[in-house]
Amino acid sequence: MTKKICIVGVTGLVGANLAKKALSKGYLVNGTARNASDEDKIKYIKNFPNSQNLTLFSANMNNSETFDEALADVDALFICCLIPIYKSTEGIPANQLSEEEGRSKILAPTVEGCLNILHSAKRNKIRNVLICSSTASTNPNIHIEEKNEIDHWSDESTQIKNKKFTSAAKTVMEKRAIKFCEENNIRLCILLPTGLYGELLIPGHLRHNPYAWLDRLLNGGEPRHAICPDDSISMIHTEDLAELFLNAFECDSCEGRFFGVYESLHWEDIYKECERQIPDMITPKYLDTKSAKPTAFDFARRDSLGVKLRDFPTMLSQTLDSLKKYQSKKIK
């Protein structure tokens, strides 16, 4: 029997890629957006192969009941709308807010929004929920050689104290979602990605990094950093992340947190690969030495989902090709 899923945040970077992948695999897809009549975004979703199997709904995570129609009679709920909030509604950067402001303007919208959606899932008797979160919730205060998703959690009180409200929102949201799903007999899987590369599906996604700084490099602009950081960052191809999501849903025994990461690379290695693929790019200033070791992950749980992930040169090449195609269409 054909399965029906609901993707909350279907026009977002993760949601759009998940919708495209799910439709290609024959799923029926209900998708929600804040405004399902916004043709500037929706027209791209409607052009996906098999889009006749896609039904769109307007819903707002401030109002739980607005999700009820989209969640009626679906086999699984995918929550992909909890994007990082880096500024208050007044435009003040999160790290400049007081603790009280950070809690109310950064944490609360993410945590309460997630719970509002979950309450709709409960009303509609949904038994499978999958949430897109972030590796920001997996950074404990102590030094560890290799991170895993079961033992390693960020400490939200430390994150809040250090004004990392955006990261704290993910940590708190996950803990509240886990508690809610345990209390209501809902199977919950949480995918933990960062650094999303891949095909540009909607032009509005250009505002997200790495698309923004890679597009700038292709147009002769400055790199993301004037001086290459002595630090690392992790990444994954959006299509691979979508595959991980769907495999986690299809695996009845899968539950809990899973890294949605290919690996972590030092920024110098990232820029060197960019130089190889964009020979005339403006380069950052490189440090004489690089001392930071890339984050090491235990990928046993991720690998149990059975997805072969693209390496960084491949995901970078495919991202750049997509950006070049978009630029050529604009010129025409």
C-alpha cells in the first residue's frame, strides 16, 4: 500500500529535498508552508517529478490546529521547519540579547513550535515522527575524542550562559520532543545535520550558507572568511540527508538520534578543494599552521540506515554545477 507522509516546512532547504526524494520513491506527500499560495516558492515544488502526488497546506507552528488537516490519515510526520533563529524579530543578533530575551525570542519559538506540531500529531494518532535538528545539540562541556548521538548532549544552561541561544534552542527542543513522544507512544527519530550541500531547488535557498558564499565565489566575490579559520565544520549532501530520513522512517526498529553528517573537515581542506574546482577564486589568507582536529564521530547508528553518502569533492562539485545552471538561466 502506498504510504502517505506529511512534511512540515516543505519549501525549506531540508523539506524541499525530502519532498523531491519522497515523491521520486512513490510516496504520497502532504506538505505544509506558512503560505501555500506563495507562488514564488510553491511553483518550484510543483515542478518536482510526480508532483501530482503532492498536496499543499498552509499551517503556522504558532497554531497547532492549523496542522490538523495536513496530518489527517498520514503514516509519518517529518518536521523540517525548525530552522535556526539567529536574530530576534527586531533584527538583534541572538548573541546580543539578554538571557530573558534569548529565551523568549530564540528558544521559545523553536520549542513551542515543535510541541504545537506534536500536539496535532497526537490528535491525529500519528505513530511515527521524524525531526530535523542539528549537531549543535551534541557538544558536551567535556573534551571527547569521538562523538556519538546517545551519550553526548550539549548542556543548555551553558549554551544559554554563553549566549548561544540558537544552539540551545535545538538542545531544549529535542529533549522536550523526546519526552512528549515517550509519553504518547510515538516513535521518534531525530536527524542531526550541519553544512547542507546539494542541488539548488528554490532560488530563495541562496540565502543559506554554503550556497551564499559558494555563489559569491563563482561570481568573483570574497570567500566566507578573510582569514581561514583554524577550525572544522561538518557537512552532508541534501539528497543523502533525505535518504537517511526516509530509511529511518521505513525501519520500524529505528528510534532516537542519528547524525546526518558525512564527516567533518578542516576549513583549510574545504577551501583547498574549492580552489581545485574554482581555479580563479579569491582565496582566504591561510594560517602558517593548522592545529584544530576535525570533529570525530561514531557513525555506527548513521550507517545502520544503509545510505551510501557522497564525499566532499562530489557534493561540492554537484552544488557548484547547480549554482552555475541557475546563473545561466538568470542570464538568459
